[in-house]
Amino acid sequence: MDNPVVEMRGVSFSYDGLTRILRDVNLTVAAGDYLAVLGPNGGGKSTLMRLLLGLLTPSSGEIRILGKKPSEVCTRIGYMPQLNEATRIFPISVLGVTLMGLIGATGRGWLFSRKEKKLAQAALDRVGMLEFQHRRIDRLSGGQRQRVYIARAIISSPDLLLLDEPTASVDAGGRSALLTLLMELNREMSIIHVSHDLSVVAAGAHSVACVNRTLHFHPRPEITKDMLQMMYGGDEKGRCPVEIFAHGDIPHRVVEECDDEEAPALITPEGRRL
Ligand SMILES: Nc1ncnc2c1ncn2[C@@H]1O[C@H](COP(=O)(O)OP(=O)(O)OP(=O)(O)O)[C@@H](O)[C@H]1O
């Protein structure tokens, strides 16, 4: 593959030197890809993100982002971390939150030029939040807040956007609008999107990776029986314990065809079994 955005070769990682959180991960992400990263709690998805950002160093193996070490290209990576209560109540304006995305690049702390403020406003406009620029971040709805954090991640027009659960605690309508926005952003940048929400695959991801200590890559937007088994295990008959529903138009198949009569199937809104 020519000029991949991400290349991981034989990457393993342990926080304490004893327990391996990730084991022999190999991954190549093509430029322009939209990769959905799925997996159970504690499977190692956020750890994978931190490795790609250069915040953690592999115990073994090698990572290249845009052909370089992650620490050499951090200004070309946009990152939206998993949000928590602390980020919600931080008393700062929407414009201030967005400008924080430039702190590492300018090296001037909280001092921003007029040009940088214009960049922040352009990013807020891109995500439909410019009219809220002077409002405090804790006075927004959950979906609006997620948009502001996406603006912060894209303020420097990164080549690669890493998103850790960007649709968490957003209702179905808000989630669908956010996914549409991310698909639009994908025309300009490669995206890696960590999610528990399988609908990201139906919404337009190009490829899927399942992370549960090891990583299983699938180059098409499909979730196979093997992937579900790897992520969530199964009962004594090998049946998958999760049921999957997709809403609205489904542009492509979400679950691989299954020859097991008893296995849960994907049913379209019209009642058709896939
Ligand atoms: N800083 C840390 N020090 C030690 N162990 C950690 C640290 N961060 C995470 N872990 C452990 O590493 C494992 C993977 O955690 P990680 O956050 O990467 O999983 P995840 O797939 O993102 O989970 P979730 O879906 O719940 O967010 C877990 O067992 C977790 O307890």
C-alpha cells in the first residue's frame, strides 16, 4: 500500500511490564480510510489510541504515522479523547475549548493570535457550533459538546483524526447527525473511530478493527461472526450473545451471512432477514 497513514508492526504493550494489554498488533490504515475500532470494555482500544498519539511507547514492535514516529507528527493528528464528567463541568467558553487544540502546536500556552481565533471560529463553523462560541461549555447539550470537542480536534486541519467514543451519551438523533458530520470530515482526513456503537459500521465506515488484546482487521464495513466471537465470546453452542439492529437505510451489509438457523440475524426495517 502506498503511503499508509498508520502502520503498526508486531506491536505489544504492557503498562506494568507484566500484563500484556495489546499483543502482536499489525495494522495498516490507508489514506482516506474511515476505520471503526470496536471491542469490549478493557479490550485495549484507548491504549491503542494513546500508542498512535505517541503518549505511550510500545513494549515491542514499531509504529509509523504518515511514515514517521508518532511523536514527530503529533501536530498532524487530531484527537478527541473519551469525555468524562470533569471535562463537562470545566468552566471555559466554547471558543476557549476549541483553541486548546492549538496549544501543543503554538507552544505559547493560552496566548492566541487573532489568526488563531479565526481558525477556531472556522472549526466551530465546520461543526455547526459557531453561534455558541461565547457560551460556557457546561451550558451545552451532550451532542453540542461533542461537536465542540470535534472542532478542537480538527482546528489544525489534521491528516489523521482519532476519535475515542465521540457519540457516547448522545441520543439516537444526535448520534446520527454526528456520524453524518464525521463522514463529511472524512473527505478531508483519515479517521480512526473507537466505538461501542456498532451503528458506526452501517453509517459509512470503510473498514473495521476489533480489539480485544489482539487486533483483527477487516478491510470492508462488515462485522463477521468471528469478530463478534472475538469481541464478546459466545455461549456453549458458539452462539453470539449480542443482537444487532440497524435503523433507516442500510447502505451495506452489517453482519456476515450466517448458516446457523438459531443464530441471531440482522433484520432490515422492512423485516427482511439478511
Ligand atoms: N494507565 C493505566 N495503567 C494501568 N493499566 C491501565 C491504564 N490504562 C488502562 N489500563 C488497563 O488496560 C486495559 C485496557 O484499557 P483501555 O482503556 O485501553 O480499554 P478500552 O478498550 O478502551 O476500554 P473501554 O471500552 O472500557 O473504554 C484495562 O485492563 C485497563 O484497566
